[in-house]
Amino acid sequence: MSAPPTVLVVGGAGYIGSHMVWLLGQRGVNVVTLDDLSSGHADAVTSGRLERGDMADRALLDRIFSSQPVDAVMHFASFIQVGESVEQPARYYRNNVLRTLDLLDAMRAHGVKHFIFSSTAAVFGEPAYTPIDERHPQQPINPYGRTKWMVEQVLADYDRAYGLRSVCLRYFNAAGAHPDGLLGERHDPETHLIPLVLQAASGRRAGIKVFGQDYDTPDGTCIRDYIHVMDLAEAHWLALQRLLQGGASGVFNLGNGGGYSVQQVIDVARAHTGREIALEYAPRRPGDPARLVADATLARQELGWVPQYPDLATLVAHAWRWEQRCASASAPRT
Ligand code: UDP
């Protein structure tokens, strides 16, 4: 039997990265997590060893890559807030682009040839059509989306020039939590709809704002393609198999291809939790397209990816289990 592969998970203490580390552990992979813990949580790393540090720290990377052969790197360590990227583009270009180049340089120096990159639907900008397939024009409308699009282009060039094989996975709206309540979303500040709605349901937040009710959608609120975080982790697993088996680089959109409106998310959350969720109807949030829905046919065809949790009610149920755990942990002790 061949030795299990070793995978370096950069940003493995964060939301999606921690689910990935768990899945890799389940599948017998030797996992090394590199995370500076600026937004991640050490207790979310449930498998392998955690190296606390910067992905651009060359001495640290040299030590990690020299200590054992690394078969692949997965990169989850990006800044992800669109609004912040507009206000502080320098931070975004430095972290999401320059530090990624440093990581890639270290990989090249140590002969690590496989890279899986967390990209985003934000590379497309305002949709010209939906559902969005991989050929849709890439015209990001904010610095966050541009940083991801730049790295995608860098990776195409690195493949040609250096033989670095990569898979870029463009997530639509990552959501949900580990089905057993082990892991979940812990952003600070939280900006994503589903955790905000559930924090309102648990009483950790007074209510939520609904951004825009006048979109050209059936109920006037925005439609997004929510994809379960475990389904995203599974797509990374399949991408890893492809690369380790000598497959070509690729770029894939990841979503369920359906989509739910903000109002539908709130309705499902009310029904599942049995709690009241106070709403404030607010103006549109700048830069929000009416509808963002993936065409993930290519991921199904080439990776064999079939989402296990496409149903919004299941996704909300898993996220609610996690929220209840967070709420009880943060409740004042009497
Ligand atoms: N949204 C909202 N209230 C909030 C946060 C989000 O109405 O407090 C809406 C947002 O306008 C978008 C959808 O929920 O239409 C999903 O937003 P999120 O920030 O979760 O993800 P994004 O689509 O921006 O990646």
C-alpha cells in the first residue's frame, strides 16, 4: 500500500479550511495546517498538526516543505469581505495576491506541483446571463473579485511555464456547517446572510437587515446559490484526486444551480428554528446583483462532484446546530 499523501492546508483554521482539514483527516491524509490565526481558530483544526504563521514567511515554509514531502497545497487564506476590499484595496492585493505569490514561489523552490485554490463567483462581476458557467466573461467589479481573478491568471501562466498543476474552485455562496455540529462559521464580524439570520433566531443579535426588496426576482429580494461547506470540501477532495493522478489543471464553478431568495432563507430559518427573526427592510447593498446562480455541470462531468446537501432546509438545520452551540458557549454563566 502506498503512503498516504501529505497536504498543506493554508488557512485550515478558518471556516471552509477547517471543514477541509476534518475531511482530509477522515480520508487518511496526513494534514499540515498553516494559519496565522488572524481570523481562524486553533480549536477548529481537528486533524494533523497546526503551524501558526504567515503563508509568506519563507523560512517557515522552507521548514514545512523540508520536514516532509508535500504532495499538494490547498489555499483558503484570503480576505473575503467585498466592502472592506473597496475601502482597503492595498490590504487585499497584498494578502490575496502578493502573499499567494510568495506561497507559490516556495512551492516551486521545493518542487511541490499541485495547488488547489479557493476562488469565487465574484470573478464574474455583474452576470451577463444565469446560470453562470465557466465561460461567462470574467469582469470582477470589486478588488476582492479582482484579487481572485488575478491569481487564477497567474496559475494558468505557472502551469504553462513551471508545470504547476492547479484547480481553481469558484464558490458561489458557501454556507452550512458540519452535520454533527463539530465545526461551523465563526467570522468576526459576521457579514453572511445565513449565520446572521440564525444569530437573530438564537437571540445573539437583535435582528437583521434585508438589503433591497425591489430586485427583479419573484419576491423582490436577491437570489443566491447557497452551497454546503461539506460539499465544497468534497469538491476539493475530488480536485486533489485529479491532480494526484496526473490530471490537468482546471477551473470549476461550484453551486447547486438553483438558488434561494433572501426572503426564502428567512422563511426556512423561521420554520426550522420556530423562532421569531426581526427584520429591517433596508436599501440595496451596493454591488449586489439580483441573481447569482452557478452552472456546475463541468464539475459534475470532470470531477464527478455531486452535492450531498443541495436542500436549503438541511443546510439551515446544520448551521442552526452550530449556532446553538455558539450561543450556549457565549451565554453569560449564572
Ligand atoms: N444580505 C442581507 N442582509 C444581510 C446580509 C446579506 O439581506 O445582513 C443579502 C445580501 O444582500 C445578498 C444575500 O443576502 O443578497 C447574500 O449575502 P452574503 O453577504 O451572505 O453573500 P454574498 O452574496 O455577498 O457573497
